[in-house]
Amino acid sequence: MSKDLKIKHGFTLAEVFSVHPKGVRKQGFTLAEVFSVHPKDGRKQAFTLAEVLITLGIIGVVAAMTLPNMIIKHQKKVVATRLKQTYSILQQAMEYAKSDYGDTSEWGINYEGSTISSWRTCAMDMAKTYFIPYLKGEEVAQYAIPIKRLGYKSGWKFINGLTFVDASYSEVFPYKLNNGAYLFFSMNGNGPTRVVYDMIIYADIDGPRGYNTISKDIFIFHLSLINSREKFSFGNSISRGMSRNSLINNCKNGGYYGQAYGHQSCWQLIINDNWQISDDYPW
């Protein structure tokens, strides 16, 4: 090795801001060189500030394009998992009730009168008799209350943005499961003729903190109580017989009751896809 060549492993503060002394083998770059064009005789050991900023910009653009889709996929997976779990809990409770009271065609319905109050009382009695004893959770109220008292500030809406019920809605009896889902029990029928068609259970899988949207985080289960039927499932026979394109169109465009059973078509899509929310599901 030449006697004139000294191996230096560091630089003085003055050398950092100046040109390297002659005869010193270069082990790094000066601060000025890091933020400027690299000298011809120096092997590049770092990126310039401009290169770093360009790289970060590219990463930011890619993240902005892909991250929203990743978030949506995760949200759909969470919803489908919680929905299936809540459905299974209700199914199991109903099976226990059937073992004690027989199939649903034999269940007694305490219904007197044709007022809203009588519907509430009927739903509450049905819930406390056939479901709540077999569920794990807590009664958040002793009677039907406005949903705003449970934290729903703006009510519930349909997947297409139309209003389903406002925050003052109080025709349902609430119950909270241990998994965080809220159940709301109601009845459907003809008041003047005193005929009860089915029991309706609104299942909000994530409570007031979620989307508060029918078929996005609030799903409606129908328990038929006439003609000796004991089906407890999503939708109805009309939705089950529809093609996939019809289900998608109805789910996307359906509104309030009578408008192509839109919300029921959404549920049927999830069932048909083996408890998954597919890419073509209106979200």
C-alpha cells in the first residue's frame, strides 16, 4: 500500500462541509454531496432528496389506488362473518324454543287489538317467551323504546340511501347479544283483522356505531307464523327464485316495502355466495 495513501474512517466537521483532502480514500459523502449531484469519482452510497421524494410520491399514489379496495374487502368480510354468527345464534335459540313449545305453528301469540301499542306488546311477549330465554346477552330496555335512546342519531336507511326509519322509531323491542349485535323484535300483520303474518327481527351486527344501513349492517329475519310454516330465513320465496342478475338489480334499486323486495334480494345474494359478500354486491 502506498505510504502517501492514508485510510480514514471518518471526517472532521470542517471536512464534511468541504472537499476531501488529497490522498484520503473516500468512505462516504459530504452533507453537500448527499443533497447534490454525486462526484464522478465517488461510488453512490445513498439517494438524493429528490429521489427519496419521488419514491415516496409513487408509493403514495399506489396506496391511494389500492388501500380503499383493501379496506372495503375487509369490511365486507367482517360483516359476513358477524352476520353468519348472529344468524346461527338466532337459529339455535329457535331450535331450543321449538324443543320446549313445538314448531312455530304451535306457538301462542298474545295479540289483542289493532293499535301500534298492541303490536309492540305482542312482539315483546314473543321475544321474551321464544327467544330471549335462549340467548346470551342483556335486555337494554324493558319495553319498546325509540332507537335514538340506544345511540342511533340518524335512524336507519336503505342501501340506496332512502330512509327506512328515523331515530324516533319505537315500534321494536331491543336486546343486545354478547357478540355486540343488537336485536329488535317486531311484528307484521293486519291490525283490523287481527291476523299476524310473521315476526320480524332486525339484527344490527355492530350496533349504533356502524353504517346503520339495511343489508349493509342491519339485516331482517322473517319468522312466518301462518299456514303452519316454520321457515326462519332471509327474504321470501320470490327472492329465492330470482336469477342472480335480478337479485343484484333489486338489491341495488329496491326501496321501501313493495318495491321489488330489494332488501330481501340483498340477503339472498349473501346466502347464495356461501356467506360471502361478493364484488358485485351493491355496497
